[in-house]
Amino acid sequence: EGRLALSSPLRILANNDNIFNNVCLSSTQIFGNLFACHHDETVYPDPWEFKPDRFLEEGKLVGADHPAVRNFIGFGVGRRRCVGQQMARIRMFLYTTCLLQKFKIEIPKDTSLPSHDPRALLSESPVILPPPMQYCFVEC
Ligand code: HEM
């Protein structure tokens, strides 16, 4: 198997593949920890802070060689990476820009934003979900 990393299970098919110094035996399944990769503070300082500007330099998106991009593996890497990546990126871009062109998104008066730090939510579910909250879409 030529996969590098890993979000869905990686199945080792060959006998005693030489990975991790032969610790992995045949038919071993490995789950990569994408969460840890994306919270590596050597690449993403203040990893628990929501900072979209990690991917910006002088107001422009950083290039593919930038460490923040090179270490982002939300769509996987290697042979089994997501085949829908381009489509997903285009759709998300269109969806978000259409909304932001037409609406200003605010929180209701007398409410505050919840923390962006997901650590408080880890014990409740194996899947990290944002807490329910209300938004106001104000037409521009
Ligand atoms: C934000 C949206 C999406 C995210 C974050 C995402 C993420 C991923 C990830 C992490 C994998 C596993 C890669 C690996 O195992 O190394 C994957 C696989 C896959 N994704 Fe996506 N995906 C998205 C949207 C889509 C869309 C829109 C399609 C189809 C139109 C799609 C089709 C697939 C398929 C077919 C695979 C399996 C590829 C294989 O095993 O060879 N994905 N995706």
C-alpha cells in the first residue's frame, strides 16, 4: 500500500510491511490522528485558537508550499486521498461567498459566542460537534 497518511483506516496488506520498524504485522489497521496533526503547535501556533489568518499572508491565501498548507491533511494524502476534494472546495467557496455577499451574520443581542476550543466537548461524544447556537442573518 502506498498511502502516507491516514484518516480512515489503513490496512496493511503485505506480510510484515516494513513500517514503524516492523512493529506493524500483516492485516494491522492503523488510524492516523489527523486531529493531532492539525493541532501541532510547531506548525500552527496557538492551535486551540480559531485563526483563519494562519492561511493568509498580506491578505492573500498562502501558497501550497506554506507549512500551514503542507501540513493540512483534512482531505487525506497519498493514493487514497479524497477524490471529491476539488468539488468540495469549490462548493464550500461558492456557498460561503454567496452567503457573505448577501448577509451579515450576527449573534442575537444579549448572547455571546461559545468558545472555539473543542477540548471541553471531547468527553461528551467521540465526534466533536459545536454546541447549538443561534445566528441572525441580516440582509446587506
Ligand atoms: C469538506 C468535504 C470533504 C472532506 C473534508 C473530505 C475528506 C475526506 C477524507 C479525509 C478522506 C479519506 C482520505 C484517506 O483515507 O486518506 C476522503 C475520502 C473520500 N472522499 Fe472525501 N471529503 C469531502 C468531500 C467529498 C466529496 C464532495 C466527495 C465526492 C463527490 C468525496 C468523495 C470521497 C471518496 C470517494 C473517498 C474515498 C477515496 C478512496 O478511498 O480512494 N469527498 N474524503
